[in-house]
Amino acid sequence: RTKLTYESRANLAKSAVAKRLFNLMASKQTNLCLAADLTKADDILDIADKCGPHICLLKTHVDFVEDFSEGFITNLKSLAKRHNFLLMEDRKFADIGNTVSLQYGKGIYKISSWADLVTAHTLPGRSVLQGLKAALGPGDASKERGVFLLAEMSASGNLIDDKYKENSNKIATEGADVDFVAGVVCQSSKTFAFPGLLQLTPGVKIDESVDKLGQQYQTPEHVIQERGADIGVVGRGILQASNVEQAAQTYRDRLWAAYKDRVAK
Ligand code: UP6
């Protein structure tokens, strides 16, 4: 899987959003996802505008935005269009089908109305996918939207074991809802083999290996070449830089060069 180009894998993707993302990455030449973990809407919009030209995906946690509004989403969507990146709400859904359906479609955030992609834990089993699909209108379930399933976490001491990973892989690759699965959030290419899925790997930073709260970091080269990531997620590595635009450019260049090396070998 890791030797194939993003273009060739677009043809193998069962999810329409995954296909779109593979093609976007190839044409824009970026495999960088920015984790826009800021608490003010304007700060997120500002960083999205600055880093937009360098990213394929912008990842949000809208539940800690202090001044969330519909206007924020309208502006975020127009930046995504202008700079050509997709939006992912990292909601990490983990409840019964009926509840995740409500959390995805309703409430203040109405996530399904704007996020191209969301993340979900596989803990509840397949019903998490069925629940999320149920929040979407008939017909558009698998076309416009997609899910990344968590099969591993970067937090030290997390409880995910090999059996859980194996079963998460089955949920991502077998059954009636595979057209809704765009990829897997994990730390290693050993977690799954199907080349039509994208591997999203958080915990990327150039100069530090841990934070104070259990986060474990690897370098851009390591996650792409040793861990098999297709998209590297960078939050504080960019957010805390004195020049965020330049930092985004550096991460973009290093992640992309690592990918080009990987497919050339
Ligand atoms: N994230 C992880 N590890 C996981 C899953 N998700 O770090 O296993 C998310 C976090 C955060 C981002 O919720 O938004 O990726 C990492 O941010 P950082 O680069 O600032 O550590």
C-alpha cells in the first residue's frame, strides 16, 4: 500500500470523499493536515487563511470554540473553497447509533451540514457507522461525507490492543458501510492494508518527542516512511511557531518530500 501513489490509490477508494482527497493531495502536492486547535473563531479563520495554501485538510474540535456561530462555519467553508482543502471535525464519536446520529446532525454545531469528514471510535462496533449515516439525507450518505475510524491513538498508555486494532480494521474494510469509510486514524501501516483507505497519523512534530499530557510525537519523515502515514496531522508544531505560515510550509515540504521518497524506493 505505502509504495503506491496517491493518484493510483484514488482509483481504489470506495469512499467518494477519500477519492476526492487522494486527488486533491496529488494535485496540490500536500499531505499536511492542520489541527486548528484554537478557542477563538477568528483565530481559526486567520490560521486557516494563512496555512490554507499548504494543507489538504483542516481539522477542527468545534466543541472548544468559545464563540462558535453559523457565520464562523460560512467563513470556514469559503476559505476551504478558496484554498482547496477539506474540513474534518475530529469529534471522535463513540456512542450508540441513535446518539451519534443526533450528535452528528443536530445541536448547535450541525456537524453533518459542513464537515466533509469526521472521526469516530470503533468502540461501539459497526453501529457507529450506521448511526452516522442515518443523520444524512437519503442518497447522499456515502457521496459527500466520510468517516475516519480510530484504530490506534498517539496517547501514551492508551488501552487499544492488537485485537481491537484487528476488529477496527474489519469494520473499516468489510460490510455494507465501507463506502462511508475514508480512512483510519492510526500510528502504523501494520494496522490495515487496503490501499483505498487513507492513513491519518497525528502526533507529528519536528523538535519535541512528548508534551506534558501524554502526547507522543514523531518527525514528519518517520511518520510517512516508517509508520506509513498518508496524511500527517500537525497542531502545536505549527500553532506555536513564531511564523505559522512558514512553519506550515516547512511541514508541508518535509511531509511531501518523505512521501515522494517513499513511492520512489
Ligand atoms: N489526535 C491525537 N492523537 C490521536 C488522535 N487524535 O493527537 O490518537 C488529535 C488531537 C489534536 C491533534 O485531538 O487535535 O490530533 C494533535 O495536536 P498536536 O499536534 O498539537 O499534538
